Amino acid sequence: MGEAFALARGEAPEIVLLQPDGVHATPAGAHLAAAVIYATVTACRPPAGGAIGTDPATAGRLDEHAWRAVSAWRHPPGATGAA
């Protein structure tokens, strides 16, 4: 989860992910968290059109950040796939 938030903050700092208290998610932050959970559980890219509480363009960007973070976690650079 942290990797996806860091990626989104670094590449899209204009998208506010946390409330002013720095703990609770904004609607965009909740969308990102949900997209990370979806991608982790299903091993699939989050589906388009699932924007709740944020506009579809922002949701799409957040979905992409979630997918990239989960993909990097599942397949870290240099991993051979052998257990």
C-alpha cells in the first residue's frame, strides 16, 4: 500500500490522498487503497470506470499507480521466479 501511495505522491502530487490530519484518506486516497487491494487479491489490473468520489480521469491515474506498485511487488527487479 505504501509503495502505491509513494508512487502517486511522487508522480501526481496534485492528487490529494490524505486528509489534513495526515492519517485519514480522501476519496482519492480511498480509491487508491481499494485499487491496490483489488490488484493484490486478483492479480489483475483494476477495471476502468470504478471511480467513486473522484473523477474518472483521476481514478484511472490512481488505478495505474496501484497496478504498477503491485506488479513491482509481485515481480521485483532481478527476481528469477524460482522459490
